[in-house]
Amino acid sequence: MRRTALATLTLAAALLGTQPATAAAEAGGWEPAPSTPWDVAAGVRCDFPVHGEPVVDEVVRLVLSTHPDGSARRVAYKGDLVIRVTNTETGAAYDADASGSAVVEYRPDGSQLWAVHGPVFVGVGEGQGTLPRGLYIVDGVYTMDVSATGYKAVHLVRGTTDDLCARID
């Protein structure tokens, strides 16, 4: 497991063009990074209102570097995460596995660069990404550049997208 975590950090660091913080990962420092339940109105992500809630949440994070003001600059995330996505009009639900790992670079302007391995949950608003409006599990090896305005550009090296709106329609 430790070798896998370090390999993932190395892959993510390579995608970001940085060196992994191997010493920090070996020394520990991982802390819980819990997800919170959320709701979106009809038309925001799906054609119907949606509720999302973690049913398994063992995600942890490790701050790899900080900005001069002490805020997190580069953070690694890993751990099991399953989100129950529910169509609140019909009650149809799907448990989405979002247990991937990522290194996220938080930029001073509010934008982010994600280097991801495995499945991660991605929500996209109308005209706000390279994917159509919706809720997705994006799985594989990819980067996601999130602009300061929230535009999400997903660049798959190798992977798939799973349309969660279609699963609960």
C-alpha cells in the first residue's frame, strides 16, 4: 500500500512537473479530508434536482507545499470515497465510487490544477467545462485544470467518463 501511494504521488508530481514530497509522505502527516452532503437544483447539473452524500469517506490529504502566506499550495489526496447520488424527484440513486488519488495545485488566483489517477467525482455547469453539463465519475489518468471562474478542462491521458445523471434519470 505504501509503495502504491508513493507511486501515485510520483505520477501526479510528474504530471504537475514537480518532484514528490517523498520525505513528507514517509513521515506521515496525512489528515482526514471529509466530504459534505450537497444539493443542486434542477438544471444546474442534471435536468432534475440531485442530492449527493458520502456513504464511505476515508479520504485523507497531505500538504506537500505551501504558499508564502502559509496556505496550501500543493496537496495530495487519497482514500476510499463512495458518493450516493440521488434524483430527489424520483428517489433513484446510484453509489458512485470516487476513490481515486490526486495531487491538486491551488494557485493564488483561485484556479486549480488536478493531476489524477483513478475515479474522481466531477460536476460541470452549463458551458463550464470540456464535458457537457452534468455529474461524472472520471476514471483513469488525467489532469483537470479548473479556472478561477470554475471552468473545468479535463484532459484524459487514458480513461473514461461515467454520466451519473443518466444513471439516475
